[in-house]
Amino acid sequence: MRAAVLSNFGVPLQLAELPVPEPGPGELLIQVRACGVCHSDLHLAEGDWDLLKRITKMPLVLGHEITGVVAAMGPDTDGFSLGDRVGVPWLHWTCGKCEYCVSGRETLCGEQAITGVTVDGGYAEYVKAKASHVARVPDNLSLEEAAPLFCAGLTVYKALKSSGIRAGETLAVFGIGGLGHLAVQIAVAQGVRVAAIDIAPAKLELAKECGATWLIDPAKEQPRKALRSVGGAHVAMVCSGAKSAYETAFPCVRKGGTLVVVGMPADPIPVSAVTLVAGELRIIASAVGTRADLAELLELASRGGIRCRYETQPLANAADALDRMKRGEITGRVVLTPDRE
Ligand code: 8ID
Ligand code: ZN
């Protein structure tokens, strides 16, 4: 099969011919129809994160926003048939037994396998997945538009849930990329007023289409000042891997409010203890989502609650998509379609 392979950190992806994986017990072989290009793939490829660098398989097929059809089934995969439309998330496998798994927090499982990090992912014609951890794609969603829901959509859905934000409150989303533009839509659907902050005019235009009330370019206007008239944001959620986004986000949080850490810059984020204490602020972080969160999100999407903005690209353009992402030139998501030239 054709795959875009990362042979080492900092090296461009290269197209290669790899053997089609063989599904073992409890595993499905999936013919990939769509795989979203997440900024985490770029961080991973560049070796930005020490914590994950240590456990990254190498050489590696990136990609953890996968949808496709079941092409073969290993033993113990009851309930699946050839041709079933499924998606594969970041959480490739969790143990189901540890204190985190049994308390509904499988994202914290210490035994977890990660798609496109510890096992090969979806920048390929085929991918292997655990039948226990795939989700079915609702009939009324195309495989292309559904793919980014398996990381970008899931992550912001769960992060918003963890933030505790309520209808009528103000959310500031920093970074209107793949994650951010879905966060705006989910929040608006929940009756939340949204301020969108991004350094690129095209992203702010997208945020407007997604229903944001305030559109703020931090180069032109300080977000803190722009939100002063409403007393600041109840929740500021950073969906950008830029450290500077945290620098502008933190002062926007109103007293008693919450900063939600989603984007992951390579460097530590600056936080003032005095500001935290004086405002009794909370900082929380959120990692992707559980299978239960994913089921809720797919249900929301199938009811028409969110629409991912995407463009398709052939697998051969995977390296180019990462370059464009680095330059900030993608509006919405790039979705690779390995079954098409
Ligand atoms: O589980 C998680 N926590 C999780 C899951 C998935 C992704 C975390 N992430 C992380 C990624 O690793 C990355 O660090 O979330 C971050 C955003 O991922 P993405 O949405 O896939 O990235 P993108 O599509 O490139 O969008 C980033 C946006 O940030 C803007 C860019 O213009 C772009 O629209 N941006 C930048 I660069 N600097 C900014 C700034 N200073 C900024 N927006 C506001 N202020
Ligand atoms: Zn991702």
C-alpha cells in the first residue's frame, strides 16, 4: 500500500510502499477514505513534544483523524461487516481496567496506544484499528467531513464540556484553525456567546460564518480590551500551538473564570501566580475525548449541529499540507484521501 512515512523527526514525509497490515484478534483492517491533517501531526513530525517523542514509533505513519470502510476483520470482531463505515480516533486502545478507564477517564489510561504515534495511523491506504475503539460514522455524514471530528471535533467538544461553560456566558476561542472553528460552532449551538481571536483575517472570516459574535485580530486590538465591556471571558480556550496565544488569552479571563489548555506549544506557557490568585482563576487542560464523548459528538454532528470546513488533498500532498499548516495557510482542515490520486 502507499503511505506517507515519517522516517525521523524534522525530516519531510516521503511516499513509500508498505505491506498492507494484517488484522489480529479484535482488530479491523480499514481502507482509509479520509484522514484529517491535525496540527498535532506537525508537532509530532517536528519532535516538538518530549513526552511523546519518547514513545513515538519510528518510522511512523502519522494521522489520527481517520474514516474509512472495513476491508477485513480479524477474529473476535463480532458486529462488524465488510464495508461498514467507521472512524478511528487518537485513542487507539485503552486497557479498560485501570482506575482511569473504570471511572470514565480513559484519556488518562497509562497503557494507552495512540493512533499515528505509538502505532501507524491514517496517512496510508489502509490502517489497522481495534474494533473496541472505532466508532461508526452516521449515514448522513460523508467520510470526508466526518474525519476531522475524530480528533479536532472530539477534543473541543470534551474541552468545552470540562470547562463547565453555560448558555449566555462568554467564551473566547484563541486560534480558529481545525479545532477552533469547530469549537465556535459547538459553543454557539449551546447558546454561548463567542469571541474569536486569530492572527489571520481568513480565519476570522471563518469564525464569523461559524457564528462568532466578536472577531478580534490581536495585532490590531488587544483581546483583553475588546472584551472589557462584557467583563472578560468566563472561559478562554486556547486552540493554538502558539505560545503567544496563551500570553493574550490569560488576561482575557474574567475573575473566577477558567483558562482551558488545549493547544500545545513546545515551550512552557507563562502564567502569573498573582493574576491567578487575585482573580481566583482556574486553569484546566483537556486531552482528546473518551468513546462516550465521541458518540455524543457524532450524534450532534448527525443532527446538523456542526459542519467542518475542509478541502481534500491526495496522499501525495501530505508533506505539502504540513508545510502549509506551518505557514498558517490552511483555513479549516485538509483531509487526505488516500483512495484517490
Ligand atoms: O487533546 C488535545 N489537547 C489536542 C488535540 C488536538 C490538537 C490538542 N491539539 C493541539 C495541536 O497540537 C495544536 O497545538 O491544538 C493546537 C491546534 O491544533 P489545530 O486546530 O489542528 O491547528 P491549526 O488548524 O493549525 O490552527 C491553529 C490556529 O492558531 C492560529 C492560526 O492562525 C490557526 O488558525 N494562531 C497562531 I499560529 N498564533 C495565534 C495567536 N497568537 C493564533 N491564534 C490566536 N493568537
Ligand atoms: Zn489531532
